[in-house]
Amino acid sequence: MSSTREPDDESVPGLLPDGRADPAYAAALGLRPASALRRSLAFTLDAAIWVVLSVPLVIAAITALPVAVAVANGRAASVGSLGGVALLAIIGAAATTLFGLVQLILHGRLGITVGKAVAGLRSVNVARFTVPGFWRVVLRVLVLYAAQVVLPIIGPAVLFASGLWDAEHRGRSWLDRIGRTWVVQARGALDPLDTRAMRQARRALDAPTYAVAAPLPSLATGMVVGAFTPGPRLSGGVIGAPTSDGNWQAPEFPTRSAETPRAPAAAPSDLPPRAATSTRAATLVFDDGTRVPVTGSGVIGRNPEPSAGESIRHVIPVVDPSMRISKTHASFGIDAEGFWVLDRGSTNGTVVETAGRPTEIAAGERTRVPWGGTVTIGGRSFSVALAEGDA
């Protein structure tokens, strides 16, 4: 059974030519299908609540049985017995009906039931990744009720279990296909109803990808040089000599007058000593094999930007299909003691792995990463290697 194209599906991205939703597109966005275990847990919780609310009906049925037998034998039943049975029946019927109505509204308007909310799941429209819609949920319930009437217990069991042999391996049962729905994991993964996250996921998926250019040989020396990494642009357009503290300072151009003689040039011995700089460099080796040579400091993230007044040498944007990388996720740098990384208050944190032992670092604190260590940001990671020829 396949999903049919609706009249306004022409503008929906991620559809195959025959109108079916493309599983590869959903996976690329970062949507994760609900596991059979989580779906079973959600169904069990919903069923357990319904059973508890049905207790008054069960008690009413048990109580009514001897009353019905007495009436059948020509004995009169007491008014109190009949009143108690009727009251229990009304309470049970009202409780189960109200619960069923609330479940239908929650499922249709928010994509959740009580069980799904506890299990961290959500039902969405399989093509649009929006709420399923109230009447599609009602259609599912009617089909389920008809299966119970035709084949009690067996019919509903087959409908629920049909997700186990879904050809697309997304766990969609026949009921899901009838309602054109899909149950996904909303906790610990991309929530389709999180408008901002979905917009970012679609934007990242639609963004063009660029290949990293290979280093080119220098025509002047014949030696192979590393990839060029632009530094911060100076608004003055003039690069002055470094001062004793290593910071750039704009040159001064004093105005001369007849009364003020020009000051003699300082002898070489009078010049302040040049600040010692570290020539140590590193190479960030990403999980896809990309190698980025770095020196000095930099920022890394989904679309990183330095803070106001912050001087850095590297801005490294990283694409993460899981959408767990923050805009400016972390800072890094190299100094006399080696490589360091600093989490900049990211949503999902930064993990440093040394000798096979991962440790989530505290935000705002520099953490040393030994050569060969691994840094994980969101769903991406890179190892820190000493640049060739550096000691």
C-alpha cells in the first residue's frame, strides 16, 4: 500500500515522482524512525490507562450479572443494586469516552498520545512532516475498530505488527499507511514540529557543497605549501609592525612644523624586542577525511562568528546532518603548551576523547587536547595531529 499524492503536494520537497515520500530525504534531514520497542512502550502505556479507566465498567458488569440472574428467575432486584450498577457504568463509559476523545485530539493536532509523549515519539504526516490531522487519525481508529469486529484481537494485532515488515525499514504499519502518517523519535533527535530546527535542517541540506582544494605548489620556491587561511581583515588597510606585546598597532604619522625638529631615528639597539611567537602548527583531521591545517586560534561551528573584538585566524564552518552543532560551537587554538579547545556554551556540548576515554568539557574553560586526541562537536568529530615537520 503506497501513499498517494495529494492535490497540494506538488510544492513539497522530498517526494518521489510517484508521489511517495522519499525515505532518503527524511534520513538526510536527520529524522529518525521510532524503534519497535519505543512504539510498543507507547502503546502499552495508552492501553494501560484505558484499562484503568475501564475498571468501573468491569465492576458494573460483574455486579449486574447476579442482578440479571435474579430478574431472569422472577425475583425482584433492589433499587439500590440497580442504581449502583448504573452509576458505575456511567462513570466508566464517561471516563473511557473522554480519554479516547482527548487521545484523538492530541494525536491529530500535536502528533502525540499520552504514551507517545512519555516514550518521546511523535506521529507526523509522512510527506510534509507536519501534524497528521484529526480526520486521518479518526480514519485509523475506524479501520482498527473494523479489524476488531471482523477478527477480534487477531485483526488489530496484525495491523500493529505490520510495521515489522515495512519494505522501507521505517516501521510504518498498515494503519500508518492508511492515515499517511509516520512515527518518528522526537526526543534525542530532530523533532519535525520544531519549526526552527526543521528550517535549519532543510537549509543545510539544500546548501551547495564545495570540495576542499588541494594545496598548490609555490612557483617561487618549488615547495608545497599548506592551504591558505585568511586572517582577520584590518579596517585601516595597513599592516603595522607588531609591538612588544604582539598586538597590531596602527602606525602614527605626526605632523612636522618649523618649530618642532624631527626626532632622530632610534638605533637598532633601542628598538623593543620582538615578541616571541610559536611556530607550532596542527592539522585537524575530520571524520570524513578532510584535513585542515591551523595555526593560532579559531572558531568552529555550523556558521561560526568571532565575538566583537576577538582576533582569530580561522573560521571553520562544519555541516552536521544531525543538526546538533551550534552556530559558534567552540573555540580552539595552539600556544606554547599545545592544542586547546573551549566550548562556547553550545547546546549539545563538546567531548574530548583521550586514550579511548571520552570526557564532556565544561563550557567556557580551555581544555588541553593531546596530539592524537579527538574532539566531538554535535554529530561531527576531528582528531588533532601535529603538522608535518613541526616538533
